[in-house]
Amino acid sequence: MKKRRLVIIVSALMVGGAAYILGWSTLFTVSAVEIKGTDAALPSGVVKGEKLARVEPRIVARVFEKNDWVKSATVSRNWITGKVSITITERTPIAIYNNLAIDAQGASFMIRNKDVAQLPKIQAPNVDSAIIAAAFFRQLPTDIAAQVRMVKAHSGDTFFLELVTKSGNLELRWGRSEENALKAKVYRALLLQPENKNLKRVDVSAPHAPIVK
């Protein structure tokens, strides 16, 4: 009986000692905080000298994930060095829709210090259509994509392009995303014809019977 009581007392002392060391002693404190995956100057919420045991990774991660441009955050603690590492995964913008960037999953977020010149501006009835329109834009030949000011998605997968050409603004009705190589070839050929130098509208939705205005 006495032996059992002694074991209980020793166990309690060990648990209490461990709790003290982790939570209150000068051991196991934060020696450094490292943020990876972003160049944004973000407050980590973790203070150097703070007890490592009091740094809750999930809570710290949620603070970062409140930023709409952050897709995910992971936090780890190194009990040997005392370093807290925070890894940020930023959302990757694929287009501008409703004046915000969207990623491939349709999440909207503010663009942060990134060049958006290469991102297409999308006009669409909903974010799903905008994602499809962005995928369509990426399939366009580079010479045509460089002229695009806006991609308009109608009826899901029917597309209009607002272009800026050497001759000025031009609306190109592309139609569905099919026969794209042929449509691009027809469009280029039409622009080369002298009588079409002042074109305002081109319809290549039926590439074998294009319409110009």
C-alpha cells in the first residue's frame, strides 16, 4: 500500500514538474519565429521568449488564414531549438472577376503586391463561369491573348473577347471553346485583308463562315 502511494506521489511530482518546465520555467521558450512562403510583413502573434507550450499551432494558423489571400498556414514548434516555423501557402490568382482575384477553386481575394497585367479580366454570370472563362483564356494563342482586354462568358461556355488591336478596339465573338486553332487562323487572316482595317466586330463562332462588321 505504501509502495503504491509512493508511486502515485512520484508520478504526480513528475507530471507537475513537466508542466512547470513546459509552462513556467525559462526552458523551452520561443527563440525565433520564421515565416516562409510569403514576403508580406505579417505579425506572427508569437512573441520571442514566450513559452513554447503556450504556442497553439492551430490558433496561430487560423490567424494567418483570416487573410483572404492565404490558402493555408501550418505552424510547427522545434522543442530543441525553440524555433517556431510558420509556412504560408498563398492563393494563386487565375483571373480578375468582380474587381477581385479568383483562384482555381473560385475563392475571391485581394491582389497583394503582384503584377496583374497578365491576368484576364472576366465578365461572367457567376464564379463557376469565370473559372471556365479563365481556362479558355489560357488556351488562346499568345498573340491573341496579348490583345485581350476582357473575356465575356455568355451562357456558360460561349465567349466574347474585347480586344485592343493596332487599329483600335474590336469585339471578337469566339463562341464555344472548340476548333480554337482554326478560329485563330481565320481571325488573323481577316485582319490581314485591307478592307478590314477598320473592323469593329468579328464573329468566328462558325469559323467556316465568319462575319465581319
